[in-house]
Amino acid sequence: MQTIPLLDTPLLAATYQEGIDLIRQLAKDDRPHAVAFANTHLVALAKTDPSFRATLNQFSAIFPDGQPLVKLLNKNNAGLQERVYGPTFMQLATEQLSRPLRHFFVGGDPQTSYLLQAALLRKNPELSLCGTLYPPFKPWGPDDVARHSKTIANQNPDFIWVALGGGNQERWIAAARPHFKHGVLLGVGNAFKLLSGEEKFAPQWMQKHCLTWFYRTLQSPKLIPRYLKFNSLFLLLALQDHRKTKH
């Protein structure tokens, strides 16, 4: 699998199956790993915020989560047919990574967690679920993260699926990872809401035409300012990078 930098974020040119095979191998390591699914928001944030860029540099793998990223990567001969969308990746991975491999969920609320676990077990009755944690949505200090991590590590999970929102979850993962002896921590955005059935996936034609963001704003208008800011910023940064490359 080839890693291609895009606006200084190293993105892994991989398929869903290659990604699942990779995290299966990472879970066998005697050290913990972090995995991100980067959309235009995260790539733009990493380009403009040195502290967040340093956070992503700690990750073992960063997959291109957005279609705009795939289009730009393919200009560098990545040969990708589709993005690796975090929620879809989680669905496919939990269908394959059965017991004795253990899964832990961080984020959401008890109602979402109940629906999520029921939905995943319907797809794969052999899935081994070992716990949930709902950190409050607030700035987490080192003591908070250490306490969260101890609760999780006591269950000895192989995969820790983290849905705390783009940016926040990657920072939490980077802070939590040193507290684990093994396992893979994966930031998957709104995967819990989608896989539980509380929210709907964007239609495939919208996903292919870079319109997932628009579909999400129809469901949750509070996301409009974030998408306007970071989508516009990403386009500006990508245009600037293209001009530099040409010259």
C-alpha cells in the first residue's frame, strides 16, 4: 500500500479490505496503534494547525475518508476506486473481526450504544463486544484521559472504536494511546449514529459526487458552519498547493 502526502497529511492509498487486513495485523502487535479516517475537515485542520498536525503524525495509518481526497490522490496515480469511509469501514470490519477479537466503543450515549450493539450483532452474532464508555463532551485533561484509558484497558480490547467528533476524537486517541499495551484505536466520526440506524447514510450517488457533507447538513443544520469553513478552506489550500506544484 502506497502512502501519498496530501497537504502534508500522509494518506494511505488502500481499499476497504486492505485496511481491514492491516488493522487485523496491527492488533497482533505488542504496542498500541492509532488509525484515522481523514476527510477535508481533518486535512485542512492539519495543514493550518501545527498542534493537530503533530497529533496526526502519531497515527499508524490515515485513510482518505472523502471523495475530494480520492480525486486528488488519483492525480498522483493512487488508482483508488473509492474512499475509505469510516462508518462503512467499521461496518465491514465488525462483520469480519469476530471472537476472540474484542471490540470496545467510546462515545455516543447509552441509547445509541444499545442500538449500535444490537445492529452489529444482527450482522455478526460472533462479534465479541467488551464494553462502552461515554466521555462527556468537554475539554479532557490528562487525568481524564488516563481514567478513561484505564477503564477501557481493563477490558483488554483489540479494537477501540472512537466516535467523539472529527478533531476531538483524534486528539483523544493520541492522548490515550500511550496508556495501552496493545490494541488499535480508530476514530470513526458519526459511525455510531449511522450504524445504529439513528441516522441514515447518504445515498450512494451523493457519496460518489462528494455530497455526503450536504446530506449531513440536511439532517443536522448545526453542521453548516463547520462544513462551510473547512470545505472552503480545503479548496483554497488545494488550489494554492496546485499552483505551487505547477510552478
